[in-house]
Amino acid sequence: QVQFVESGGGLAQPGGSLRLSCVASGIAFSITPMAWYRQAPGNELEWVARIGNSGMGDYLDVVRGRFTGARDNEKKTIYLQMNNLKPEDTAVYFCNVAPGLTKGPWGQGTQVTVSS
């Protein structure tokens, strides 16, 4: 069955970095555009980064230039390198297929907390 398992979150100071990973199963990963999403307390889920089949990325304006997505098709894994983190990046981060595609079940996500 379709499954996404996120990891790599934690506590970071403002200006710090974290690298998230997401392992996918049950999908034709190499031909499926993927994405990272996040949900902050009290907010709706929002799309953060789209990672195309070739690894080319597209980003939410507020993270562009700070976040970089990547993928390893052999490992069925996508990554999100987050630099220059800000308190407003605090959220639970999830991965799933890209916007516009039928979503699989949501995983548990990985908590990112940015605080001094």
C-alpha cells in the first residue's frame, strides 16, 4: 500500500539548518512528482516545495532561496534541505505526491521547531 515516512525534524535555532527525508512506498516513485507540505498550529496544510521527476524544484515564495528539495529515485526518497530557518517555519512537515495528483494517505510527519 501507499506509505510515506518522514524523518529529520527537530529543534533548530533561528538561522539554523535541518534536512528532512521522506521514504515512499507503494507508488511508481520515479515517475511521480512529489512535494513537501507543512501545517503550523492553527493553520491549514500548505504546500512548501514541489520536486519534479527530474528533481527540479518549485517553492513557496516565503521559503524560496532557503529551502532546497531533492530526490533519490533508487532509494524512493525525497529530501528537503532547510537553511536560514525562521520561527515561522515551525510546523509539522509531511510529504506526499505533488499538488494536483491524487494524494496517498498522510504519514505522521516530522516536527520542525525553530526557536532560540
